[in-house]
Amino acid sequence: MRSWSFLLSRRWLVLAVVVVLLAWLAYSLGQWQFGRLADKKASNAQVTANENADASPATDVLAVGAEVDDADEWRVVSATGTYEPEDTVIVRYRTRDGEAGVDVVVPLLLDDGTALLVDRGWLATDNAGTADPGDVPAPPAGEVDVTGYVRVDAEGDSTAVDDQSTRAVDSAAVGQALGLDVLGGWVELRSESPEPATALEPVELPDLGNGPHFFYGLQWWFFALLAVVGFVWLAIDERRTGRRAARAAADATGATGPAGSTSPTEDGSPARPHPPQPAARRERKPRQTNHPYARMMAQQDADRDQSRS
């Protein structure tokens, strides 16, 4: 059985470094997945608490030009005002179960002159996820009591408003396009009173599941453990058996040795080297031919040999 000194060879040192890097990477990815799991649980707990809390006045949570705090997202708020259907904004490309549609956002004008953006729901469309504001069902007329879930403003180029249409809701961009002083953030409708003649599809609440992060984390940690265990197993196998190729070569040459090698005598003393043996010379056979002259000469040689004998 070999010693462990082979682990100091270049081949094994390089292999050890690779295994350490792979194990560290897999462990880090596992930690990242468990971190995402913790964030998801915290977010779900916040959403659940906000959804189950009593409704607060919208003006107590939202303000003109102010960003929505992350802790207030999905909080339930209430407001009373009048819808402004002529300022309806279409949020394009909102698919549900593979069906094209839009979200319909209508400003609710409050008593103090500010407006609250209300996403009244989803509308299926036939023209690749867009619609004309005049084609959507009208909201309730007159004074309306609204409750809804607070949402944080979107960011980026998708929030640009063009011809009362956008791809993501940003209260500042919508307010500037409509010429209104709107409260920061916006609200996804939960209820409105009185009810409209034609209701839109209600909003979809967030998924409160924990997702696959736990099993992904275990999977990455298993890969890290597998890398370490595999290296240990290879090292033990190398120490026990050695390199199989070297052992096979030794078995093939150990009995007689190559030409010119020495082999010990019966008394253990070294013997003289065996000289290489010349290859046996092949005997050439007489060439056979059917030529008359050749047959005549061969017959004469045979008669001459017979007369000598």
C-alpha cells in the first residue's frame, strides 16, 4: 500500500484546487438560494399582514411626489372621489393564462384636487395586448368609494406614456402626461361602490408560496459534498491500488524482461545479460515455372545429383 506522498504531486494538487473551487462555488450558490428563501418568507409575511389589516385613508399612506415605502406595498387603503374616464390609461401586454389583455388605470379625483391612480382590473383583447381607452367598460359615475392594494411605482423606459398608453405604471409619468397632481404610487382595485355596469377582471394577488429555493439550496449543497467525497474516494483508491497502468506494465515485463536485460540465477546472484537473439532466417523455396527451358535445366540438375549419389 502506497503512502500519501502522491498527494503532493502536481496532478493531485491541481485536482485538489479544482475540487475546493467547485465545492466553494456550489456552497455559495446554496447559501444564495437559502437567502432568497428567507427574503421570500419575509415578503410573504409582510404581504399577508398588509392584506389582512384594516383599510387606511389613501392620503395617510400616499402623498404627491413621494415614493411608496416597500413596507406599505399591498397595504389596503380607501378613498372617495370621482373617476375621470377621459383620462383612462391603458397598460399594454398584460397576459393571463396565455390570453392577451390590458390593465385599465383610471384616475380618481379626490376632494382636495389630487388624484389617485386606480387599476380597475384586466380586460381581454384581440389585438396583441392593446386597446383604445374609449373601448373599455365605463367606471361608475358620480362619487365612488374605493378600496385597493398599494403598489410601488415602476421604473425604466417601460413607464413612458404615449397616447394614454404605457407598459408599466409610474405615477409621476402618468401625472405629467395627464396634467394631474397624482399621489405617489398607485392602487389595484379591491372593491368599489357603487358597482359598475360591466366589471373588469379583478387583480391577481401575489403568489405566497415559498418557491423552489429550499430544494435548490439543498441541491447545490449536495453538489459541494459530492465534490469533496469524490476527491477523498479517488485518493483512497489511488493509495490502495496505485496507478493501474503502471501496475499492468510491470506485470507484462516482470517475468522475462526485455531483450538484453538480466535475470537472477538460482542462488540469487545477478546473471549476465542475455544477448538479443537474431531472427530466424526464412528458407527460400525454389521458384516454380512452366517455361520449357527452365524445366530442361531443372531435369539436368536432378539427373546430375542422382548420378553423384
